[in-house]
Amino acid sequence: MSDSAGVGTESPPLKAAAVSGERGETLWLYEASKKIYPRSVSGWWAGWRWALVWLTQIVFYGLPWLQWNSRQAVLFDVGARRFYIFGLMLHPQDFIFLTALLIISAYSLFLFTAVAGRLWCGFACPQTVYTEIFLWVERHIEGDRVQRMKLDAAPWSANKLARRSAKQIAWLSIGLWTGFTFVGYFTPVRQLWAEAMVLGFGPWEWFWVGFYGFATYGNAGYMREQVCKYMCPYARFQSVMFDKDTMIVTYDQQRGDPRGTRSRKIDARAAGLGDCIDCGLCVQVCPTGIDIRKGLQYECIGCAACIDVCDGVMDKMQYPRGLVRFATQHGLENHWTRNQMLRHVLRPRVLVYTAILLAIVTAFVTSLALREPFRVDVVRDRGVLARTVGEGVVENVYRLQIMNATEHPQRYTVRVTGMPGAEIATRPDFEVGPTEARWVPVTVQLPPEAAAKIGAGAQPLQFEVERLPGPDENAVTLREKSTFVIPR
């Protein structure tokens, strides 16, 4: 890592990585890491980054408190095996929809990366968002880059202790509130709040609030760029999705080099200099501590902080903006305008990703729209497969699980088809409450003359479960196959 990434306390070298050189000296296989002190920056891209910070956190923190039909709008009630997403109620059997949603997210990431690099990482990734929030807290308590560096190097004093304590309390508060909100998606958040007032959490609630809270505290407060550089797999395989027509944060080397400091009055061209004044601010604002002037690096998360700070320097020097900018490699090599670069976005890779994504989204939306309002599962009674009652009547017992996927009670009726003479011996109609899953015992009987005509063995049978029409609902019928056993 470049020394200009920030002056700080060096971590002790990893002694396990030491080897002996030919002359007996010690060689370190790993460079000692240095603490990065990102400098605050303002500008067009910083504004967008903070807009997304606000948007994502308003959604994350606010969604559990939103009510829908007298219940929490988004609730994953694992204990009751019901998942509520606004007007949609899903059972565990609807796991296919979650799978489709994950696939859509993955293909969206592939598509956006192929078009414009790591925009997700730089603007909306939770690690980036919470690091930005924690850095904001740190800057307001300890000061900007230079002040934080001086505070770290200073001996302990009342002022240092007060600032560090205030920062830690603020970080812990944000982390624990984040953990509380996360658990609020799985336990009704209003109930959870009442429990929090008396510290009445259950063991799993204590665990997950603490785990998620301290994970946020550790990742955003201390690990920061280490998560992006060493823990996140996305940085490692992003190069597979990049090509020379991908929009990435780039330094215009032809325009910027040779670098050199100068006053505003000096004619850079006459002095044989490029537009880069070698101020190092692009390194100081980088949250991962890289030098964008060295070209594309896997550590770059595409946050565009270097673009904002470089544009500010160009304004002061009265040079054109764009020395560091979003551009493509082909665009830089061929000196294309922005419009020319954008016209090369619709290339085969992007078209394939788009076509696949549209197909999956269409199938997903269609499946949700055509989803039946209830589900039926038929299970044979394992205790009694078949028996003869009365005057030779053959009887089979079944258990039907009816899952009502709506938020109001529904009435159903059951009948059997596929076997002449078979009929329901128990009450054929029943009611299932809102979002309820109910097991209903059903007895099917076959007269002796019909049983003798069909013969012994397992015979196909079909259950028809009909949702009776309501004031604003049509009748819906589902069919489930089963077997009817006739004893010898």
C-alpha cells in the first residue's frame, strides 16, 4: 500500500510469514498494513452516495414499523412458518420464489457490473453504507483526517479519552439499533420494543441482536476496507465481468502525466507537465487507500470519491474537469466522447445478461400473479391404510393440509373423483382462518359391490378441494392425486 494512503500506527509484522534470505536477513512475505484515514470529500458523486445512504437506511430502519392490514408489513415469522411481504403471504413451500429473487439479484449485479463496474459496492453495499455512517460519526467527534491522525499519535489525556468514549458509545448505539432492527424483521418489532424496555428478550433474540449489532460495529468501525479487500469474494471475480467497454473509475494518464507540483501561474504545457499536480488528494479520500493513478485495481470499489476531489482541484487550477472520471478503457485509448462510450454499452454480453434477467423477472412476476390463493397436501393415515366396516364397506382415512394464503377466512368443500362409487363419509365442508394452515381428517368409503368390481390393490384417486366463492372472490378448485387401497 502506498505511503500516501495515510500516516498511522503500523501493525506489527506477521512473524509467521517471516523467512530467511540468502544473506541471513529476515524477509517479510506480507507488507505491514497501515491505518487508513479517509479524508472527507464533497461533490456530485458524494451527494449521490449520501442520498443512497439515506434511502437504504430509511427503508431498512423504517420498514419493520410499517403496518399493513393491522399487522407488520414485512415480517418473516419463522415460528409460525409464514412470511409476510405487504399484501403477499408465503409459506415455506413457496421457497421457489425466494430462490427466484436471489437469482434476479445475482443477474442484476452481473448486468450492472458489466455496464458500470462496482456501482453496488461504492454506493449501496451495506458495508460501504455503514462505513460511511461510522466515518461521519468519527469525523464529527474526532475531526477530519489530520485531526484524527494527530489524536491517534497523541498521548492519552482527558480530551482524547472523552472523544474516544463518545465515538465508541455512538458506534455501539448504531450497531445495537441495527441489530434490533434486523431481529425486528423476524419478531414483530412492536413486541420486540416492549421486550426491550424491560430487557425481556428471549435467548435467540439476545443472540441475534448482539451478533448483528457487534458485527456492524466491528465491520464498519474497525475492519472497513479489509472486508472489501480480503473478505468479500466479489472483488476477486469482478474482472470476469469487466471488459474494455465497462464504465469504471479511471485516471487519464495521457492528460495527467508527467505529474508535478506547480503554481497556478505556470503554463503546464510549457513546463512539460500534465494536468496532475501530484497533490495526493485522490489517495487521501480513497476508503481503501489505493492510488487510482496506477490503473484499475481490485481494491477499487467505484465510490468515485477520487473523482469529486480531483474535480475540485481542477477547478482551483482552472483546468478542465475529468482528469479522473468514469470512462471505458476503449474510450480512453480512442479518445471517445461520453456519448460514444455510452453507445458501446449495448454489446453482446450486456444483451445476454439483459435477456436472461428479463426472462427470469417475467417468469417470477407471472408466477406470483397466477399463484393459487390456497394450497393442498394429501397424506394417507399411516395408522390405518384400509379397513372394512359395516356390511363390507371399504374405508380409507386421509389427512388434508389446507393452507389459506389470504388474510381473511375461507370456506372449502372436498370431493373425490376418479373411482366410481367412492364418496366422502365425513363432513365435506370446513373453514380455514386467515393465513392459517389446518389439518383436516377425511374418510373416503367405497361400497362393497364397487370394491368387488374394481378388485384388490391400490387404485388411483383424486381429491378436489374447492374454495367457495365469496362476495368479491370466484371459486377456485385444486386437485391432488392419491391412492385408495382395497384389501384382499
